[in-house]
Amino acid sequence: MYKTISAGLFALALVLCYFAYQSIMGPVEFKKERDERYRAAVAKLIEIRNAEQAYKAIKGEYTGDFKALFQFLDTGEFVLTSRRDTSFQLYDKVYRIDKQVDSVIVDTLGFRSVKDSLFPGYDYRRLEVVPFTQGAKFELKAGRLEKNALLNPVFYARVNKRVLLAGLDAQLIEEDVITPTASVQGTYLQVGDLKKVTTSGNWPKNLEPGYEASSNRE
């Protein structure tokens, strides 16, 4: 009988130790896995931003369609130019004198494809796929926002944090979404915005590619 009681107490102690371990290490393991997923998603969001900025530089606006973005990357070209300062004399008919005019001459040197400039050897058609998911895709939208009497092109690319973190502890995911002090605040991991003119992301610097290497150099 005493052996049975001792065995039961031992089993209970093991269960209590397991739950104590989980209560301590569970959040630690969650944070480690969460940050790994965040870093992978941030790397893609930065590349999407680079592609969108190239699109805007040539077309004057952003796009909310990945197919249009990929087609642009397939065929788009940057114009390579050089700028030279120059000056010359121009006769002023009003004052009847020669006036010196300063100007800039822009010479076209050639063209370079956007995809070779931004994504050499990289399958940019995978940019829309959210890492660590079963094929979920980033949400991409674009528009124009009026500011200072001007219509400014804006865009965002984002993923719901619940989608990106799916498969991890559900309670810890919800805490990460609703906690004001979370490393990435709010429901989405996002770059750009439709409600303000910005191309910034809502993540901290430590989640960006190369951060650890640059920190070690410092």
C-alpha cells in the first residue's frame, strides 16, 4: 500500500515538475520560435517594399496586385544616367544684357533590368508567400492619400500575426497580439500604410536581416 502511495506521489511530483517547467520554458520557447518567424516575414516584407519602391520610381504609383508587381519585375528597367553641371550665357531681351544661366545636363547611359538590380538569382515570385505557413499570402494593397493638397501614393503589405504564428501555443499567440508591450504591436506585421505616407515597418530593428551581425561589430 505504501509503495502504491509513494508511486502515486512520485508521479504527481513529476506532473507538477512538468507543468512548472512548461510555465517557465513555454514562453521562452515561444518567443524564440516567434522571433524566428518574424525575422523571416520581415525579410520578405523589406523585399516587397524594395520592389514597390522600384515600381513607383518608374510608374509613379504603387500597386496592390502581386501579379502586376511580378510582371513589372520581369520587364521593368532602370534608366542609367549621369548629371553634369553646366553654365552658359543667355541674352535677356528685357534688360538687353547677357546673363549667366546655371543648368544641369542629364545624359542617358543605358538601361538595367529591375530584377537584376534587386533580385539577382532570387525567385522573387515567392515574395507573396508567408514563411512558416501552408501557402498563406501577404495582403497587398495600394492607393492614394491626400496630404498638403497632393494625392500621395501609398501601399501596405502585411500578414495577420495569428496566421504567421499558427501552430504555436494559442494562448501565447493571443497575448502577443493584444499586449501593448509586444515587440510587434497590433494584429499585423506590416510595412507601409494606407492612412499615412510612410514605407516604414512596424517591427523593431532587432528583427531585421543583418541586425545581429551589425550589433556584434559594434
